Amino acid sequence: MNIQYKPLLPQTEQPIVIIGASGIVKDAHLPAYEMAGFKVFGITNRTISKAYDLQKQFKIDYVFESVADAVKNAPSNAVYDITVLPDQYIEILEQLPDGAAVLIQKPMGNDLAQAREIVEVCERKNLVAAINFQLRFASFVSVARYLIDQGIIGELYDLEFKVTVNTPWELFPLIKEHPRLEILFHSVHYIDCIRSFLGNPKSVYAKTAKHPLKKLSSSRSTIILDYGEDKHVVINTNHDHHFGPKHEESYIKWEGTKGAVKAKMGLLMNYPDGLPDVFEYALPKKDNENEYEWTEVKLEGSWFPEAFIGAMSNLMRYKEGSDQKLSASVQDVLNTMKVVEACYESNKNGGISFDEV
């Protein structure tokens, strides 16, 4: 299969200024930028020692004491990479130069009201702003998108995300106590990815649940997105499967009228080390169109860290004019946040009472 699924790189050098020095910066942002040959000009963080640690590890030119200091010293064509928690986004965006390019870590705010405020700030300051929804750029998603766009598997009528894993939430202490944990910080990736294929749903049904032995606000969710009577679109996540790897699952499955695609997302299994991804597609056999044959395709790159190259590359290429579409613009992602809000509204309101039937 000869498909261009790796992201196209920008034609110009646009130095990156990173605001934040969390684990995701160490494990994904900086390794991805190193792979792509992007220039990281500087970094700042509230706990400045973490910024200095990353400077040494990744040979970053400068550590800045504050966002204001970073902006003051940054090149005019710098791209800002915000990697802090949503509560700090607006304060930071207000300090960026008007017209600057900025990649903002997901989610786009803690709720829909905050998301709308983020869009307002970006539009008022004329920022070229995108949200870092890297799953859109993972190699297995890019190849699936090609197969669907080319009509190879026919009309898409079934899209399923299934995650049954043991997630070590202790690795994410800053979000572990969040009142909107599972959907806002995890399933939001899948909601956004689904939207990138199918657009906005007509309606949403959702239930997110706690674990009886944990203090987490939620760790398992079922989300049904209504795209009409001929489409079945569902997200099922269970981060509490503590019973060994035998029955763990982590996949996306696309089914169409001519064929199907299944991608194992190895990253989420045995996290943070992960397992290899597996990409397969099914098409009718040449000698019998009623029978299907699954073919495995070896793809280079995964969700972490390689997909982070795609998110930043798209922003840089859009800024320089070589890409015509900013894939996860704040305006587009506002609709992802509307779906997230609808999920929480559905979860709060509940289903039809058994006693009322």
C-alpha cells in the first residue's frame, strides 16, 4: 500500500516557544519536534527547575522566567506551544503577540463557556490558533482516512472506539482530581476524531461512571453519537481493567459498505511503555466478493510521539501558506467541546426511568 500518510513538514523554519514543562512535553512534544528537526527556541514553566531539566535533555536554547519574558525575547515568527492546564490558557493567550501562531494543549477549556472565551480571545487577537488533537494525525488514522476518502471501503456506516485497559492515573497528578476526568481529558480525543470523519452529530447519549474503590470523578464512559438511522457511532472506555493483559483492548474500527478497517492503538495498553500498533483492512476477495480477506499493513510511527509532528506541522504550514486548512482550529474544536458538553448534560439528565414506562 503506497499511501502518503506521514505529515508534510513546513517549508520555513518557525522556532517554537514552549509554555509548560509537564510530562507530556518530555514524552511527546520534544521527542516529536526532535524527530522532525523543528527548532525549539525556548521554554518557560512556573516551576522553573523543570524547564531547566528539559533544556539540558533536549538542548533548548533558552529558559525564560515567565511567559512575558519568553514573548519579549522570542523571534517575530515564533510558534507558541501551550502545554499547561486549561485554567491558564486565557491568561497566557492574552500575553501573546497579536497575529501569532499558537498550538494549545487539549482540552479547549474545562467547559463550553471557557472554550467560547478562548475562541473570543484568539479571534480578537487574530491568533492563528489550533488545539493539539494529535489523534487526527496518527498514522493509522491517516491511512484509514485515505481509504475512506477514496471510497475504497465504501460508505462509512459504523465507527467504534473500544478501550479496555488499566490506566495508571497516578502518572497524571494534575488532572487526576478533575471533576470531569474521563470524557474531558480522554474520550475527547475520540469525539474529536469522529468529528473529523463525520462532522457534527445530531444528538448525543452518554453515561460516565466512577469506580467504587477509587476517588476518581469518572473512569469509564459509554457515548453514542447520533448520525442518523443508518450509522452506528459509539465510544466505550474502561480504564479500570485490573485483571491482566489477556482481555485488554484498545482499537478503532471503521466499517463501510465495501470493506472495513481496524487499528489497534497500542499506546494505551501497558501504558506508558505501550504495545505495537496493528493496522488491518478487509476487502472482498478477488475470486469471491461475498468473502472478505483481512490484510495487515506495517505503518511507521504511532500516536505518541509521532502524531505530535502532524499537529505542529499543520499549524506551521497553515501559517506559511502551504496548507490551506488548519485541521484543528479553535473554531472547529469549539464543536468538539459542544459535543463534550452535550455528553455531560446527557449524563446528568439520565435515561428514561423504568418506572415511567
